[in-house]
Amino acid sequence: MNITRRDWIKFTGGAALAASLPRSLAAAASIDYPHDVHPFIREGEQPMFDLPGQIKSPVIIESVEMLKRGNNYFVRTRSKDGAVGITGTKQVEDFIPMFQHLVAPHFIGKDARDLESLIDYVYRENYKLASIPLWCPIAYVEQSLLDLLGQTAQKPVGALLGGVIRPEIPVYLSGSARVLSAEEEVDVYVRGMAATGSKAVKFHMGGRMSRNVDTYPGRSETLLVRAREKLGDDAILMADANGSYDVPNAIRIGRLLESLNYAFYEEPCPFEELSETQAVARALKIPLAFGEQNFSLWQFEWMLRNGVMQIVQPDMNYNGGIIRAKRVARMAEKLGKTIVPHNTQTGATSVNILQFASCTKNAAPYMEYPWRAPQQTPTWYKPDFKIVNGKIKVPTTPGMGLEIDPDYLKQSTVVAHIDKAARGGGTGSGSGE
């Protein structure tokens, strides 16, 4: 049979074309969508916030900078009308080229009120590089721009993103590095709970992506049992394997956690192995927590719908920022699930998880907060983010709520500066002011 050009056009038009399209696209032309829902965007990726409704005039982004002083990094954004946003960051050094060349330039000249769509746009422009090294720089810029928008609106970020419902956040302590003996590790957190008033702790067990190998034989089992004995029945205990186990060993450890009344079991199998984690979840009664390494909203939705975990744990940076974490929270809320973001940050850089938890309905009662030593009062920023009676107060000042001493910033180095005149940025050793 010979098919002519006319036959091809006829075949690919009308009903034949509709029949060949995915269901969501084929149906789009005949569905009367609400004005605020885009028919070609998955539910989990639909916009959430009306920032132009809260800030009436455009906020045009003039420059994006990365600053460094000592081991501390900052991202500073400026608008054409003089507003400034700044936030502290961690895990930066290896991501600077991505930040400088592939992420920050896309924000220059844009209206910061369109932040949600700008984040999506930067992803589409770099989708072949989608990974934690791309999403972290996007998160750094996003959080600086949220600070800028908050300064402009004279609102804390939690108020911009849905409204503050928690003025202070209870935290669970975490952060062990598997270098101490089981007995020493438990004693660290006995002291930690006494010093902070926290009622909850998460212990790290296994060997971290170790193929069932422990730090030394029996350490994990001893740790889990001793923690319950020393901290008592009223303590809320959790355990994180960081992908240490195959399915049989993960289930074995899970049974022990159940017998000791642990609250959740985090990442039992390697993070790529979704089917294995799903199998463990199906075999156990203890809730599984999972998702710190993930950055695909589609994958989060699939995992939530298919029982890979009961508690979803996007990282506030690895997953691309506060707004994307709010989108994951929305998915989880619709399915009756809880969100507890993964967190490795303390002090100045922990403000992101506090602002997130302040305005998220289905955030768990306890947020993760690393604790390793007695807390010291900072000299170059405020508030101090100290844990008092097991809680940290959410800053109420405009933006992210981090106030940095201007004299401290003056001694910083400009690592990258991106503006309209020099997109792609540059490095330098100039003053931070």
C-alpha cells in the first residue's frame, strides 16, 4: 500500500491524532479546565502560590551572587528597585560551575514573583543534567529570592507560602556518623536530649550503602536495644540505615525496630532500589521513611501511591528548594501521608526547613535537626536557632528570617557574580559589599 503525503496528513489529523496521543493530551481540547490549572502539567507540578497577588509590582531580578567567607557560603540576589535577598548555603563547592553557568543566568531580568515557573523553566533548560548537583544551585537561588520577596512584601516566607500555622518547630536530634561504639553513640544522645529538651532522636545504623556490612558485627542491634533501654519508653526513637541492607536483612532489622517500638525506619535499602524498599514496606508494620536522594516529582508521586514509604523525606536542597518540597507535601497530603524533610543543616542554614515546617499542614510533629555538641551562641547572625524545650522558634522577620551582620559580609569574597551585562558570571576576590 502506497501512502501519499495527503494520506499522511489525513491520518495524522483529527480523531486519528487524538487517538494516538497520551490520554491527558488527547482529552485536553475537550475538557473545561479551571482557570488556574494548566491541562498539560501533571497534578503534582501545578503551581501553588499567587505571589503577584501578594506583591503588586514586578520585582525584576538584577543580579545573583555567590559569596564566601571561611567555610560559609551565601547567595545574594538584588532587584532593580534595590531589594536584597540573602541566604546561607551548604554543600556548595563542587556545584559552583552549575550555579554560575547553568542556573543563575536564567533568573536575570525575570520577575521574581514568577519564581515557581522560573524554577520549572531552569529545569526544562537543563533537564538532561537533572540531578542533585543541578537542583541544589536552583534551591540556593530560590531561597535567596524568597528572602528578597519576603523583604519586599514585609512577610516571612511561611506567610508568603500558605500562611504560618506553627510559630515553633519541635525537632528530633540526628547526625551520628557511625564512628563511635554503640554504647558511646547512645550516650551522646542521652546528653543531647538532656541539653536540648528534645523528646525524639534518630540513630544511624548499618554501614551506609554497605551491602549488609556493619561498622562492626552487632553494632546496630546493640545500638537499637541500648537506646530504648537508656532513653526509656517515652522517648520517640527513629532509625536510619542509609541504604545499608538487602531485603532479607532490612526486614530482619525492621522486625527488631518493631519490637522496640521505634517510630519509623528510614531508607533500609539503597535509594535506587524502589522495588526492594517497596518489598520491605509491605513486609513490615513500622512506617518506612524515604526520599532524601530523590528529585523527581513524578517519582515522589509514584512512590507515595505505590507504598514505597509512608513518610516522605525530600531534602530541601537536593529536591530543588522550598517550593518543590511544598509540591511534594501537597501530593502526600492528598494521600494522607506525612512529610519530614531530610536535613543536614543547623544554625544559619537551617532556616529553610523552619520556614517550610511553619506553613505545611502535613509536616510531621518533629523535624530533623543534627546535634553533635553543645550549642554555641553565634556572633555573626541572628536569631541563634537554639533548641529550647525541644523546639526551635521560627523567625518572624521578613523573608527567610536570617539576619547577617553587614560587617561580616564585607569580609567575604565574591565567588560568582551574574547580571545582565555579564551573564555566565565570573569569579573574583572583591569585597562582599
